[in-house]
Amino acid sequence: MEKLYDVIIAFAKACLPLAGAFNKKLKLGAQGRERTWDILDRKVKSSMPKIWVHAASLGEFEQVVPVLENLNREKYQVILTFFSPSGYENKKNTELADVVCYLPLDAVSNVNKFIDVVQPSLAIMVKYEFWPNYLKALREMNCTTILVSGVFRDKMSFNSWYGKWMTKSLESFDHFFLQNESSLTNLKKLGFTNASVSGDTRFDRASQLIERDNKVNLLDEFVNGKKCLVIGSSWPEDIFIMKNWLRENEKSRVYKIIIAPHEVNDQSIESLSKSLQYEVVKWSDLNENTPTAFTEKSTLVINTIGLLTKAYSYADFAYVGGAMGTKGLHNILEAATYGVPVIIGKNYEKFPEASKLEDLGGLFSVQNASEFESITNKLLEDDHFRDKTGMICGHWINSNTGATREIVTYLKSIDEKLILD
């Protein structure tokens, strides 16, 4: 199976540039990987030891941010790689790393070239990034390798006939920092005990959000003291189940709605506007000199990146998108940290944090428009119910912080110079 894997990766390496002609994201990834070697050649400093951090996409990046913030950039050069365009295109200019690029595909030739250029002293993988050839190379060079916010589920490839061979690649990890007890149990079944349940570093990241200044003057003017629903990282499937309720609210304009779509390109925003079938205010049309008449509108669409977490601070409750379809649930912690109830769609079985918060009573999963309207109306009309469920969310965030501290302590035990004083 290992040889078959190498053949498949080699085939993908050859075909992805061609596939990019038919898919925008594949095209971005193919073009980005073509630039990787140039980026590495120009920016990697041979005179400094390196820390290689790899995150698949934007969500995994958010999980490793608290760790990145603690790395000693004076002593070590940080090389940050992404697999997905959603990570690289949004964070290619992040100040948390010295070099940011796409990770070349896991072909042996790519791996040898990448490792030869980077020569990492420490490798940090996030959640479930298990590229066998890269991990094998790290093991052969005796590079300290850790997994942060790791997740191991029953249905992962390690437990299948076709993926069991990949279990050996896990020997490359010096320590697994896991999100939950079930991951620890599943990892032990694979024969590994060098692990601990540290929790999800996103809790640390989310808890930091309420400590900053979240005031946005234009949002103050728009909300203007009314109850507000923030719809974060929405997809068309999410908007579909709520569009009738939103249209009814537009007639009365009793409540304020802030929508931050996952995709903010002109085509997606136009499609959203057509779906709603009423006039909305777009963030890109506003500035400090905008007439206050915009506050009379019921719905504001944030068609820019980077404002959602501040918008959540204006919410009385939030809908977090991605789980009504198959795109994957987006970050519920960013909303919950502000002590507001959270609503999501129906497909969230791969997101244990959602199941946990639902069990506690701070999150509500809806299957259809009827269920969305029912819980939305209850949250808006019953202040006691809304406050109680919101308090559950805020307490849940506060009680689950500390994963970063455990990881930093481990890294200090390896080499105190890795971490900022």
C-alpha cells in the first residue's frame, strides 16, 4: 500500500496543474505550490535553526496561533506551511511566521527537497496532519515532532485495511497533545502512549478575543441598541433555511442582522442578495461619512475578511455556518466566548466541541427552516432563556483554556530558547 500511495501522490502532482483549469481552488493551490521553492530559496536563513509549523487550512491555523505567539523568533526562524488555499491565501502575510508557503505534495522528491532546504529542529503539526513521507523524513533526521490539538477518531484511515500501514508514520511524533479523552483512547488502540489530553488551543485563542477592544463605530450605529443576530461564516445552505425568517424580519425591522459569509467575492455576495430578495447594506459601501440612514436597514452584509470576531461581540446570539451543508462547521468558539447562545446546522458529527456544548445546553442544532425559526424566536423573546444559555457558553470557554500553557511547558523542557521569555 505504501508504494501505491507514492504512485497516487506522483499522479496527483502531475495532474493538479491541469485540474486547476476547472477549479479555482485547485488552480490557486497549484500556482501557489509552484512558487513555494522560490519563497523558500529567498527567505529561509541557513544561519538560524528552524521551527516548521504545518496547518492544513485556516481553521487549523487558528488552533496553532497561541503556540506561534510564544515561539522565540529571535533565536529560531519559523516556517509556516499550508495545504489549502483557505489557509495560505488568508494568512500569507501573517506576522506570526518568517516564511509562509504552500506545503509541496507528499511525493518523495518533494519531501527530500523541502527537508533539505528547511532542515527543521522542531516540527509542529496541527490536528490530524499525517503525511507519511514527511513524517518518515522527520524521523530519519531525528527532528523533534509534536502534534497540537490532535484528534483521533474511530473512522480514521489508521483503522482501515487500506490505511493501516500509515500507523508507522505516527512513530515520528515525540508527543501528541490531544483535544479529548476519546482521541487518547483511540491513539492507545494504535499502540501509542506518548500523549496527553491538553484540550483545544482554540479555547485559548477564543478567550483572548474578549480582552481586546472590539468596538466598531459603524457597528454601534447599525445595531443601535436593538437585539442582534450575527450569522457567521455562512454558506448558501445556511441562508436557505433562514431566508423566510429574514424576510419577515425585514418587513418589521425589529431585529438587526449581521451576515458574514464565508466567501466574500462579488459573485457570492450577489448570490446572497438574490437569495434574500430584499435590499441589504454592504460593509464595503460604508465609511465614517456614510449618512446615518443606513441604520434603518435590517441587514448588514460584511463582505470583507477580519471583522467577524468583532461582530460577534454585538450579538445577542449567533448562527455559525458550515454544518447545514457539507462544507464543515466553522469556529463556534469565536461566538461562544462572548457569552452568547450558538445555533448551527445538522452535520457536525466530526466536531466534538459542538456536541459537547450542545450537551451542556449552550448550542442548538437545527435540521430545517422550521427548527431554525422556532429556536430563533425563543432566543429573541425569552430573555431569561437567552441569558442562561449564553452564560453556559461563556463559562464553557473559560473552563477549557490552558492547552497552550501545557504545550509551551513541554517545549521549554526540550529547549528554553524555543519559547519567548
